[in-house]
Amino acid sequence: MIDITHKEACDFAKLTMLVYEYGKTFTIDKDMNLESFVSNENLSNTINNPVRLEAIQSLAEGSPHGKVHSFFNIESTDLQVGITISEVNKRITVVFRGSESRSDWYYDLSLLKVKLQDDVYVHSGFYNQLHKEGTYEKIKDEIVSLLEEHPDYKVFITGHSLGGALSTLFGYELSKIITETITVISFASPRVGNSYFRKHFDEQDNLNHYRISNEKDVVTAVPMINYQHVGINISLNNKNFEIFENYSYNTWLKFSLFYCWKVSEHNMDLYYERLLRYKW
């Protein structure tokens, strides 16, 4: 059963698109809310991509008092992640940026695993990018602090591509620290860990994951050997969408390179376009 609304999924897709722009074409002062930022008459000259311009305008309508609480840019690992807070929706959201640089691809293509606990092993590249320079601790401390200030707010974590993998891993580790419910909404995520990672991930009572994928997105097929996807899959294509709970798909074929081979299916704007088209 899907516990997030279609509108919520669209909101996280918008945030995930916009994190690619943040720090490049625009930044928002910590004390400025979305409504004030969007009211700037020069905004269309700042964000040239019309889809992403519409996305930030739509977010401002739905969460006028929303703010960018903090943004981390870790130069040594090229990791970028923002924390946003929505007063209207009572929502704290962690948004990881996806693969853009050679450094990102270095972490993407590292195939070795690292032991997380017991028999749980995860992708060493994703783990190292999240943990180097104490990045995980910094983000975690921000979330814990915000929850102390807003105990009735919900926690969401999202990201596209590499950002989807990082959101999955961060969500799992954070679920061991806090008791509040955590919802991960990933887009185009590669696999993160082994079968024991899936088992322990599913056993976390305060952790939910909605893994949104374009039907033939090549990135969702890797890494293949001894890695497994986690969470409920929402699969999008040109004609419709399907929801797969409890891994009710051919786990070997559906996300294999024999079936997922299109680089063009990986684009985040395409994910957003399809998500808008099909409502649940």
C-alpha cells in the first residue's frame, strides 16, 4: 500500500530536479522563504529551464513559507545535499544531488562492498561518499536538531541517480538513530546493498521506501551481482505506471541490463514529466 500521495511524490520530484540547479543558477538565503524568492521578477532569467522554473513556482504555491534550512557542498567528494523545511506541510526533507562530475562517477562505479553491520554489506562508493569528512554525522545532527525544534514534523529523504542511492543508504542509517518515521522517495536509484541489506531495511518499522523508476532506465540495473533493490517500486513508462509491492516482479529480469538499457530513460525531467501524467 502506498502511503504517500501523488502530490507528495511530485513535490519530491521537483525538489530533486531543483537541487541540480542549487548553487549554480540560484541560491536562497536561509531567512528567505520560497514565496518571497519566487516573487522576484528576475527569476525567469535566473532559472532558464522552463520545467524547473515551473517546479519552483509550484513548490512556492504549495509551501509558501518553505525554506532551505542548510546546504552542504563537500568539495573532496563532490557531494551536495540540501535540507528543506516546510511549515505548511510540516515536513523536513533531505535532498541529495545525483551524478554530475567525474568524482561522482568514481563513487558510482566503485563495485566493492563495505560491511555496515553483521552480514549487511553496502556499495563502498556510496558509503564513502556519504561518510567522508563526517558528512553523515553533520546531516544527521541537523535532522535531530530540527526534530527537537519541530517534534510533529515528518522526515523525508529524496534524490535522483547517485542521490537516490545516497538517500536510501542515509535513510536506513538514520532509521537506526531516530524513532520518527522516515520516508525515502528515490528516483532512478541503482542498487545499494546485498540481500541482508534488503532484509534489515525491510525490518525497520520506522522506514518506508518508494523507489520510482523509468521502465528501461539503465542505471536502475546496476550493480547487478550480489546486490538487491529495496522498497516498493513505482515503475513509469510512456503509457502507464505499475506499483510493485513485496518485490512482486521478476527480480532477476526486470532490473537487469537485458531489460534496462536506455540511457535516455535516466533523465530526471523525464521522470517528472511521467509522474505528472499518471496519478494514483
